[in-house]
Amino acid sequence: MFKVNNTQNGVKAFLGGLKAEEINAKVQECQEGQCSCACDPQMMQKIEKIEVAAEENGTSITITGKVSAEELEPMMKECLL
């Protein structure tokens, strides 16, 4: 399961069946510009903070910044799944 929703100050996503450690490593690579997927450096500049948390059936990601689910969802699908 993969869900991305807009929040008041960014985006919240849930990735079912994936471990927080794996997702955190991928997010770190994107933040450092070291990722092998289509990370958009301009998009990364709009993001203030990314929080990854383990959930019972997967991982949640809270992204704070001037971003929307519509623009982040395709990038997240390619980079994180």
C-alpha cells in the first residue's frame, strides 16, 4: 500500500510493508543528492524537513515544506518503492 496526502504544511505518506530503516537510507541519499533515482534538486530545496517513522504495517513519512502530494507522489514511487 502506498498513500500520499497533503497536510497543512506539506505532505504525509504511508508505505505499507517497507521498513523505516530502508526508507530512511533512501531519503538520506536524496537529501544529499546521492540517489540513483530521479530526485529533483529543485524539489528537494522546497523541503524543510523529512521525518521517517516505523508504523505497525509499514513506514510513514512526514515532509514539511512548500510541496504537494501531486508533485511528490511520482518521485516517491520511483525513488522509494
